[in-house]
Amino acid sequence: MVSIDLPNRDSQNRGASLTEILTVLAILAILATIAGPSYRATMAKAQARSVAAEIASELRKARQLAMARRERLLVRFDHSQQSLTFRRADSGDVLDVYRYANKGVLIETPTAGLDVLFQPSGRSATATTIAIFDSEGKKTILTVSLTGRVTIS
């Protein structure tokens, strides 16, 4: 007969001590404390970039509509409503409204004023720069050139 030595049952069932668990929890708490502000800043920047991309897309859409309809289109920034309103410049009919409220951003008044006007040719009546600030105060710049091109930097 062959005899097999079985290991001691007590050594197999040994769990973590309270000190070991508390040490691991303390390390995790320190890591969370260090990573928290960086995570919040990253999320704020991503939110601002997302809003900038959405506004750029809406402005590009307004430009395309002006060319497709062969009419002037007006985009008005309304800070009190935190929105952009798209209107036919000649009749004043509202075509669309984009709201950026509750997205954690602040939009400065565009450099050329509250209105961006797109001509039927797709050109903008005036060049303008729009600053978008995230909740951490970081700035994203959106530019509408005289040719109507919309860029984010």
C-alpha cells in the first residue's frame, strides 16, 4: 500500500487577517483619493469637447441648410435659455433649437455678437470665435470663418 500525506486542513483554510484587509482597503482609498480629481477633470474636458462637437455640427448643419434652401440662415446664441436657435433670416421662422443646458459648460458670447448668419453660398457674414469652458475652467475654441468653415481647437 502506498500512503499519501495529506496537508494539514488548517493551513488550507487560512483566510486574510483583519490587518491585511484594512491595509488593502487603506491602499485602495489612497489610490481613489489620488485618481478622483484627475478623473473629474478628464470627464469635464470630455463633456466640453462633446458640447463643442455638437455645436460645431449644428453650425455645419445650418450652413448646409442655407446652401440647400438657397436662403440666409441665422443662428442665435441665447445665454439665458442656454440654447442656439436656428431661424430663417428673412422670415424669422424657427427651424431648430439646440439646448446645452445641464451639460456643465459655459459658453462665452461669440466675438462677432450673438448671431451667426450663413449666406446661401455657405459663407458666413462675419467670422467669429466661440469659447466654451468646462466646469474646471478649461477652454475649447470653436471658430466660424468667413468661408463658413467651422473648426474646433
